[in-house]
Amino acid sequence: MAVDPGWMRVGSRRVLASFRGPTSCAYLFFIVVAGVTHVLWCPVVWRRCAAFSNGRFIFALVMNSFQGVLFRHLSRFQKACRFVRFVGTTVEEAEKKLNPRHFLLLLCPITAFSLGYWQIQRRRWKIDLMARMEKILPSPPIPLAEDVKASTDLPEFQPIMVEGRFDHSREVIIGPRVIITDDIPAGAYGSAWGSSPSAEHHTKESNLSDFGAPSPNGYCIVTPFELKDRPSVFILVNRGWVPTAFRDPVTRPDGQIQGIIKITGFIRYNEKPPPFTPAPKTMSNAGKDQQPHQQYFAREVIRISKALNTLPIFIDANYGSTVKGGPIGSQTKVLLRNNHTEYIITWFSLGALSLGMWMYWLFF
């Protein structure tokens, strides 16, 4: 159905006749924007938002000027937007229809869409991280370069090889923790208690943690390691896991290896403790030459390195570094879950649902 272009001329004259003074250009611009918005979106949004601005009377004049001139020719929008119900209403009625609660409820879809977009970024980061892990983990170990001053100078989980000696008098423990047996060969014995959680691991005596509850827990032994090619320079090496009954070095003298040795393992980064994690505590030992054990509850590389005066370089020793009577190595667990797609669908679905409910409540 053709539309008579005469309505444009009539509408323009009515609009221009409604205003006087130097602000006519600004009013005219507002009219054009309002008309375009009505066609592309919905006039209700502009009118209700105008009720909360200083220029709300301008918009009321615009709508009254257009009433019966422009919007009557756009019948396909009238039913969808229910504009007829709002034409001619007073500012007080518009204020009643739109109040701060509407804007407060609008935070729900905004938050949901923001979290959905954040999950998209997280998914890209996780895919890139998994690709780097697949490339790094199978690679051969590299020697520790002299210019490496911290773990963060290398990619995490980078296979590394160092040569030097342990300073057992300053070892600390991290835990309680359970043993990780994923990379330990079945039936292999590299320590006095075996390579897998046997009946000896699960005795009440060896599994009583400091929290007083029987559990299959133990501790990771972290020992300062002096580099052979850099005398008086120490790094941190997680030698492996021991049951609770063997956390005192006196109980495992055969595992306190002496002399120059080679250690192969993986670079690890600092681990942020969970909220409400207890502060490190001091535990007494039976050995005369052994300093009191310092117990940490997370892999706090920076904190431990400052306490022991070492470089903030942390290595998880692999199972090949395990000696008889010593801690069980290979306590590195690489577990990357990529479930961000489910989160993306969830958040965007909630955002669309909450936005639809908000629009229905506001406009209908």
C-alpha cells in the first residue's frame, strides 16, 4: 500500500510550528532521533526514559506532534509496541510506569550477558593453554639456564633438569595431601612404602592428619637444592610424597640422599592459597641437626623461597628421581577441564530469558 508523501510536509510544519527560539535546531535533531528510534526499536523506551530527564517535556511535545501524522502510517509497529496506550499520557503517568526498580532488574540480563562474554574469553584462554601443555609436556627436559631467576621465566610444566645437592636440614612440608599415582608404574618400588597406596599407607597411625581426622593424607617434602654450576644458589625441589608417619626426617634416614645428584622434573608456579587457609606453622622434629619443620598448606613458592633464602624457582621431581626410603616423586597432576562452552550456553540463556521477562513486564 502506497503512502502519501504529503504527511511528511504536514508533520514537518506542525513540528516546526511547535518550537520558537534558538534551540529549534536541537529540538529538531531530537525529533529526528526519536522518529528513527521509533521505527527501529520502540517509542516506549524513549518516552519513559525522557520522563526521568530534564527534557522530558520536549519528548512529550515530539510525541504529541507526531500523533496522528507519522505513527498512524506505521500500523505494523503499533500493535507490537502498543504505542497507542502511551500517546497522550501525562508525565506523572509515565513516571509511575517507569521507576528505579526497572533499572535495578535490568542488571540481571546485563550481568548474565557479561558473564557469558567472560566465559568466551576464558574458553579461548583454556584452549590456548591446553595446546601449549600438549606441546610442552612431551618435550625433553632442558637444563636450567643461568638467566632464569624465577619459575615464571619459563612456561609452567616445562620439563627441566638440574644438578646439585640437597640441603636436608632446611626442608619444609606441604600438606596434608593425598598421593598422586597417575604417572607411577604399576608394581614399581622406589621407596620403603611402595609406589602405590598400600595397606601400610592406610593405617590409622600414618594417616592421622593435624586436623585430627583419619584420612589417607600425607605431605610433600620440599627441600632447598644447591645448583652445581651456581654455588650458594638454591632453588626449591618438591621431592615427593610421604605418609604422615614419615614426615619427620628421622623416620626416613635412607631417603636423605647426599652428594651431587641429577633431578628431572617440571617447573611449577606459585599457588594461591584458598580463603581462610591457616598460616604456616612450625612443627618440632626428633632429629638433633634438623631445623623445626615449617608446614605450609599450599605451594606458596614466593613465601617459601623468602623464608629459606632461595630463588623463587620450584620444581616437582618426577618418579625417576625417587630413591629407596625417600619421598615418592611424580606428584604433579595436570588436569585441565574445558567446560566453558556449557557455561557460555547457560549464561547467555539466562540473559536472554531475563531480558525477555524484563521487556514483557515493562512494555506489556
